[in-house]
Amino acid sequence: MILVLLFISACFLAFSNGANDNFKGVATLFGSGTTNYKKAINWATITTFSGSVAAIFLANQLVKNFSGKGLVPDELIAMPIFAISIACGAALTVFIATKVGMPISTTHSLVGALFGAGVMAVGLQFNFDKLGNTFLMPLIVSPLMAAVLSLILYLAFRFLRKRSGVKKSSCICINQKQADPQIKTASVTLEMSSLLEITTCKNKCIETYNGKLLGISAQRLLDSLHYLSAGVVSFARGLNDTPKIVGLLLIINVVDIKWSMIIIAVIMAVGGLLNAKKVGVTISKKITPMNSGQGFTANLVTGLLVTTASVHGLPVSTTHVSVGSIFGIGTATNKADYKMIGKILVSWVLTLPIAAIISGLLFKLLETIL
């Protein structure tokens, strides 16, 4: 019965992870107007699932890290209630954040839950050095690195675009103000010209690129690369996140690790399809407005960083890297919403202690009952 409860807890974490994280790889496709929400989430589901399957062969180190090995004594890892506490603590934290539309890190939630349950179980025997070096350092450094890289890369791409003769085009709106009824007939033409207000149409047209690169339409080439980069980010997320959840199932010897990966991947996909929109809108529309070129740049940086981290067993957060990349673009264009960024940062700060408290209390409760 306890092993069944562990499996259900891991599935709940996978569902919450999919709901909060699945759309992040394609957020710039939706935010830039390159495609609509439905097509974006479908593309995210396909590519994330592919990354989850690839994790069977490429991400064994992450599975070991998130089983708790090296952080706590081996005999504790063999206790199902330890893994249940971690899974439920992280899942509840992510689920709550999803309901309020905040894009938080499942990785950060898992680290907090590992810390809370581990300290509650073994106290000072917990390996605080490994927690800092293996888990916390990549989580802190990765969003800063992503923001700086995306800013630099965007400026470089913009320079190359201008040198290649590719120009941006947008549209304007001409709005007619209310005319003054005292206007004299003789001067009506002159007066009417002063009653026209020219503004940018923020919600009625999409910024596009005119020109050719390598004999191909610049906009068509960019859209194709944007889709590809979004797929890379989603693939990397599946590669990075799936083994973290599977690591909690290592003590269930009756479930093969390959089948565990596939089951978790399917449930993550379902969570994204059913419950991702609120977080998706936050990260797509509320951090900064962007066009397809800017979105492509952010995704390129995110995909490269998360994929590299996954292969080397570094538990970075796709959320932190993705938000950092988009914020870097907003900084370069001077359009970032710092108030929204502040709210997201607060949710990140609260993630670890909330997950730690929930998992620690749950471990104590389960230890008392069982």
C-alpha cells in the first residue's frame, strides 16, 4: 500500500510539473504571435515527450541526484515515506503556483522538499555541502547567465540583420478624434488633418521581417528556426525534468526505470494539455512584448543551456533559464515589465521554504502514523 501511495505521489508531481512547465518552451511562439495557444501547446507536448523518452538514455546522473543519494544516509533513501514526502511537498508547491499563474521551478521545489524531509529525518547528518554545490549553485547562476547571454546574442543578431539588409516592418493605426462642432467650413480640411491621431497597433498586427537570407524569405526562415528552437527547449525540458521525478521511484524495484520514464512522460503531457494556460499567458505576454526574432533568440539560449546542463547532470531549472532569457530580451529592448519580474522573483524565493515545510511536516506525520 505504501508503494502504491509513492507511485501516486510521483504521478501527482508529474501532473503538476506538466501544468506549470510544459508551455515554457513554446511561450515565445505564442507571445510573439507566431502561432496560437493550441498549436503551441501541441508542439510543446510532442517535443517534451520526445525529450522524456531520450532521458532514458542520456540523463542517468540526474536520476541518481534526485533520489537523494549523497544527501542523506542510504538507509533513509530506502524508506518509501521519505520519497512520498518529497514528491507531495514539491507537487503541492507547484500545483498552488500553477493555480495562481506563477511560473516556478519544479527543480527548486524538489530541492526544497529534499531539504525539508532530509533535515526532519536525519538533522545535521544531511549533506549541506552537496546541496549547495550540486543543487543550489546551478539554480542561482543559470537565470543570470541566461539573461546576459540572451541580451548579448540578441544585440549580435540585430547587428547581423541590419548588415544583411533585412528590415523590420509593422503597422500604424490612424484614429479620428471627436471633431469640434464649431469648425468653420472653409477650414474643415485643415482642421480635420489635425484631428487624426497616429498610434502603433499593439494588438492588431505582428512585426515582421522583410528581405531574404540565403535566397529564402527572412520571415519564413525565422519562423522555421523559431519553431525549431521552441522544440529544442521543450525537448531539453523533458530531458531535464523527467529523470528528477523518476529518481523518487528508484526504491520501487518492481517498476523498470524505462517504464517509469514513459509513465511520468505521459502524465506530464496530460498535465500540460489540461492546465497550462494560466502560467503560459504569464510567461508569454506579461514579462515583455516580443517579436519572432526576439523569441527565437531567447529560446536558442534556453535550449542550449538546459540541454548542456542535462547531459552533465546539473539540475538547472528550465523555468529560471527561460524567464531569464526572456527578461534579457526585455532588457535589450527596454520593454521588460519589472513589476511582473518582481512578482516572479518573490514566487521563486518562496518556493524552496514552502516545499521544505510541507515535505518536512508530511515526513513527520507519515513517520508517526506508519
